[in-house]
Amino acid sequence: MKAKYLKYILNFKRPSGTSRGVLTEKETWFIIIEDNGKKGVGECGILRSLSIDDRPDYEDKLKWACNNIHLGEDVLWEELKEFPSIQFGIEMAFASLNAKNPFLLFPSGFTQGEKNIPINGLVWMGDEAYMKQQIDEKLVQGFNCIKLKIGAIDFEKEIGLLKFIRSNYSADEIEIRVDANGAFNEHEALNKLIQLSKYQIHSIEQPIKQGKINDMADLCKGTPLPIALDEELIGIFGYKAKKDLLEQIKPQYIILKPSLIGGFRGSLEWIQLAESLGIGWWVTSALESNVGLNAIAQWTFLQNNMMPQGLGTGGLYTNNFNCPLVVKNGQLCYDSNKNWQVNIF
């Protein structure tokens, strides 16, 4: 058995705004395992400035993982605890290697085209006209759940966008999720949540920056709308630390990004804890290529969560890989008539 890694730069079709800045490209890494003529591929989806493993020794650790691939998935996963995106890439690569088809990791009714995964339509930050344009497009495309990135333009304008949606669509017709990416000041957050709650918002992701545990706990206790932890889960290693965090903050939801929290194993640990505490959850991709998105989607389907998931980012790039994943009427579908075209093997 041998392994190698390679870097791949994904180019956005249009600069995409978050509260942390505007993205024009996304760096990702692939691990390719070969054993007895079979190959498997895994994606290490790192997000610079957000991933806990955004470290100077990242490539050195990738090289180490490939040089020690003979240790096997279980040992490597334990050894790579401080590098959750590489944990995920290793998990995915071994699942790919062991599958009959390197891209059919978790066969199911989803991969057979019998069932689909409901997803939210993502509306990126930008000026008011651009955000309105995106909202209109998502509604025409059949989404009944949209997620708006907020916190970058004037808050009153963002409230105006929500007012615009609600003046045309009731909460029964369109579910609205908002994601602040930690943009609110902890002293103003509650007041902003009160204003947002007037528009029947499903939930808000990460209203204040991660790491302000007591402030977030107070916010979750007094909030007029459900709060979902996202970035807050990053860098929390071990069962006890995860349990302590959820018991202290008591959020209404958590959001799982396998690339950022230790892959499928790390995600399952969060799910089990959340369910034991009565906390809801859903899965979101983290700007991976279609290779990573495919693995996350197949795994997510098996978790039997009927809520809209955050898995619709495959169409963001000019140089993504052609694959069977397609978005139709607000759902992620697997069209087995479409072939993979991947030039990284």
C-alpha cells in the first residue's frame, strides 16, 4: 500500500463574500491511496484562517500521513487528532479504496437515485441588489429553505432583505436560516436577535465569535430565535470536551462540517452527544470540491435527518469535477447517468 498527496486550487465563479472577507479561490488537498492496483481518493478540505489545522506544518503532516499509510485508518485517525481535515481525507480515502467504485462510498437509496436530500439554498453576502438577485434565483429554482450570510453589509439593509422575503413568502412557504459567522458584538447580539425574530427566522448560526463560552451560553438561554453553533465546534477535541461545551452553552442546534471537526467519526460523536441532550443538528459542507461533497452527501443520507442540509456548494467553482451530483427543486440528487471526470489520479 502506498499513498501520495497533491494540492488543488478551486476558482470561484464569482467572488463570494463572508463576514471574514471575500473569497476568490479555495485551496484543497487530495490524498490518493493505491493498493494492489486499486485506488482510493480522499479530500482534505482546509479553510485558511478558520480550520484549526491551518498551521505551517500542514503539508509536513500530509506527507507524514502518506508515508505512514500502512499504519491503517484507525491508528492514523488517532494520530491526526490536531488535523481534522486530514482525518477526514484519510477516512474518505480508505472508504474509497475499499469500495467497488472509488466514488460510491456509501451505497443507498440516494446513490441509486431513488431518494434525494433536501438542502438549503445559499445566498452569499454582497450589496443589496446582488443578494436580492440571489434570493429570487433560489426561489425560482424551487428552494423552500434559504440561508443568508449576514454581518457584512449594513444591518438595516439585511433586515430590509428579510422584510422583502416575508412580504412575499410566509414561513410556511420559505424557511429562512441566517449565518452571522460570528459577526455580532456580544453586547449588541441579543438586540439584533430580537429584531431578526420578527421575521420568523428558523435559526441563526454563530451570532458571536467562537470561544466566548459564557456570552454564548447567556445568549442561548435568552434568545428569541434558535441558535446553531458552527465555528464553536472547531478545535474541540475529545468526548469530554465536546460534552462539556454542549452542556455549558446548551444551544438549540449544532452544525457539523466533517472537514473541520474530524471527519465522519468526529461528526458522529457530536451527533450522539447532541441527541442525548435534546439538541438538533444538521450537516454542512465546507467549500470542498465535488469529491468531498460527494462523500459528505452519501454519508449524510445514511444519518436519516430529514431537515434541509447545507450541501449545495458544488456549483461554486469554474474548475470543479463533473460528477453525478445535481441540484433540482431545492434537493441534492444523484444522477447515475452522469459520469465522474476527475483528473487527479
